Amino acid sequence: MALPRLIPVLLLKDRGLIKTTKFQHPVYIGDPVNAVKIFNEKEVDELIILDVNATRQQYEPRYGYLREIVSECFSPLAYGGGVRTVDHIKRLIQSGVEKIVINTACCTDPLFLKRASADFGSSTIVAAMDVKKSLFGKYSVYASAGTKNMGIDPVAHAVNLQQLGAGEIFLNNIDLDGTMKGYDHALIKKIVKAVDIPVIVCGGAADHNDLFQAINVSGASAAAAGSIFVFQGKHRGVLITYPEYTTIRAGLTS
């Protein structure tokens, strides 16, 4: 039986990879192709690559460069960033991308998500939402790389994304991004309970046990992370890592 997935998330800016903290303070961590090659050696379950500037700067996916990255990737690869039209999705798939991550367009043009799911199949479409908590403790969905508060409740948004045909939901917590303080397991449980489709969680993973808890206890179908897969030690030195299969099996079947 296949185990739930542990997924590294790589943030693409120009032709390099960065890591952010709370969607700010980007730190350069290396070349995308080299990172993909290392993750190949570690036999990762899947990779997610997100272009952090595509939506804010209003450019479409850079298909040629993505094709270079995908050609080196042995695992399934999902891409998000600047995806706004059916033609964008078609060209990404032609470039070798297996799953398409749609975020801002899910808020600004929900019918686009419905068309995309109908044309390419729900299994191809990952509906993403970035979530942030207000000073009063209320969660809200944000768009445009976390810069625009949409005033939408995450649970209601998740239900709507499922109804529109999303095959998976990618839940990313802005407040915890890059902090390595642990997932927001209470929020994860609410989203998982509200929908029947797989939920990928991201934002704040503290360690391997936190990944396992997100799946075993909070009910996520996959645990995604950035920092714990690219940094090591208190000084956050860049070192790409991924748990051994035996560690994953023990953590997810215990």
C-alpha cells in the first residue's frame, strides 16, 4: 500500500530558488536543476515548484525554463505561479508538468477552476489557498502571494474549491511559513473535516515528527514543507535533505 506523501516545496524566483519566512525575507538557496537532481537521489514522493513573482508581476509561466527543470525530475512535479488560462495549463502539461497549482485565480475567477477541472481532469488540478490569521484570531484567505486579503473563510473556501472540481487542496499557512514552529494542526483538522478530497498541508513544519502528525493525527493526505528539507542547524545552513524510506515508513505506520 502506498504511504501518504511527504513533499518538498521549492520557491522559484527568476532562475534561482529562495526560501521565505512568512512570505517575506527571501534567502537564496541554490539552483533549481541542482536541487531537483539531489531530490532525485533521495527518491522524493513528489515535488512542488511555485514561482513567487509570476502572479504579482503578471507574467505567465516560463515554459522553456520549466521544461529544463522537469527534464531532470524523476518524481511527479506540480507547478504553480501565474496560471490564469486554460492555455497556460495546456502548455505546462506539454512542458512535462503533471499537476497544476492554481491559487489567486481560484479567488478572482472561480469558474476558471471549474473549466480547468473539466478540461484536464480533477486529478491534474491542485487548488491552493494561502491563509493568515488576523489580530483577532480570525482566519482569512489571501491571494497574490499573500499580499491581498480576500476576506474569505478558509473552511468555506475549501468546500467551494471541492465543488468547483479541484482534485486536491494545498493549504499554506502564511503566519508559519519558514518559522519551523510546527503546523497549525487545529486548522488542518477543520479543513480536512470539511472536504472529501486530499489536503496537502504546508507552512511551519518543525521536524519529521510534525510531518507525520499532520498525516497520522490531523488527517492530511500529504505533508509539504520547505525549510526542513533545505536547511540544517540553528544557523540555517543550506543542505538539501529528505528522510530515508525506513524513517518514513516507521513514522507513517506507527
